[in-house]
Amino acid sequence: MRNIYKYWRAIASDDSFLSLLKGTESLVAKLLSLGMIVVLIVASVDLWRVMIRQLVFEEPYGSFTSSLLEIFGLFLNVLVALEVLENISAYLKKHVVQVELVIVTSLTAVARKIIILDSKSTTGVELIGLGVAVLALAGGYWIVRHSNRHDRNQNSEHDQNPDHSDHD
């Protein structure tokens, strides 16, 4: 019974538990990366399939322009998937969610929605919502970017002045 108690204390210690959490996070991020690679491959194949169908098998005059929005949407799908994969990779490297990357990915996704928007079936409320989303994401991006620059400038000033102390 005493050995079981020692074993349980060793497993239940904060360090062991935090190590288990870190390993779990890393495993999940790696599985997400693999899944995102599959998504990228499928999205790329779909993009090429549509482009080849439009260029080779459709009538040459006017048909390609009618499917340009579909092709742009597929291109942007691949770009969004690449950015999500970059977010996951950055998390694996630094174990921190990089807000700037997440906002840029969100802006790309909203831009995709705007580019492929069907103006005939879109309501005014939807347009206002997209406008608010763009403004909020752009404002958030500016704040995060400004904050990151400010932090980098402070760190470089601190590094350049070795006499400077954090305890001033």
C-alpha cells in the first residue's frame, strides 16, 4: 500500500502532470498538422481538377471567366489551409499561440468570403457583418502589430544598454 501511495504521488506531482499536459498538447498539434496536410493535398488536387476541367474540357470563350470566382475561392482555400498549418507549426516550435498569425489567417478567410461573394444573393446585413469583421480584424491586427513592435523596441534598447537594470 505504501508503494502505491509513493507511485501515485510521483504521478500526481505538478511536474509530472505538466509534463503529461505538454506531451498531450504536442501530440494533438502533430495530429492536427497531419490532418491539415491531408486537407492541403485534397484542396490542391481539387483546385487543379477544376482548373484543368475549365481550361481543357470547357468551351474556350467566356466559360473560364464564369468560373474564375470558383477558382479564386479554391486558391484562397489552399492559402487559408497553409496559414492554419503555419499556426500549428508555430505552436509546436514555441508552444504559444501567435495571435498575429491567427488574425492574418482570419483576415485571409474573410477576404476569401468577400472575393467569392455572390452579390445577388447577399443581404445588406451580411455585408455589414463582413464589414464589421474586416474592421475588427484589421484593428486587432494593428493593435497586436503595434504592441509587438513596441515590445521588440524595448527589448533591443535593453540589450543595447548593458548598464540598464530591470530594477530601476
